Amino acid sequence: MLFDVVIIQSHSHTHQNTLNNGKIKMSDKTGQWIHLETFDDFDNGLSELIDLWSSKASKKSKETALANFKEDLESATEQWLDNRAKSKKYAAIAKELAEFEEALS
């Protein structure tokens, strides 16, 4: 189990945002990835991803979280490609993620 969270379910689909002391959580109590959708999800999620890599979590958990984060970020970036302001925000997160990945190697 990666995180203890409170789950708030959306009516339209199975996406779940979770809040715990104002922080977005990336997985639920069963370890299922919770897709990130908003800029705040990604901004907070990147901080949590960095914290996860600093923790004693398994390498598999860390790599899975990184892969899921990247997949969600790519999807969000494509979604907002035609919106210059939002596109810039997501590009900034992608740049920070690239810097983080570089630091890992």
C-alpha cells in the first residue's frame, strides 16, 4: 500500500481524486493508480512522486508511479495542446519531471 487516502468518486466515470491535508494522492488504499487530471493534480503529484523516490518504497512501486505519472501528463498535454496558457503550464511540469528523471540517473 503506497498511500492512505480518502476517496471521492466522480459520478461520470471511475476517476477518483483524493485529498488528504490538501495534497493530491496518486494511489488508493489498494495501490490502484488514480489518474491525474488537473494542473494541481500534476503539480502536487510531482512533489509526491519525488517524495516517493526518497522513501523506502519498492523500486517497482517507484517505477510504476513514474510511468503512470508520465502517461497521465502526456495525455493532459495532448488535451490542452490548443490552449496556449494551459499548454505552457503542463510544459513546465514536463520540464520539472525531465529534470527529476535526469537526477535519478
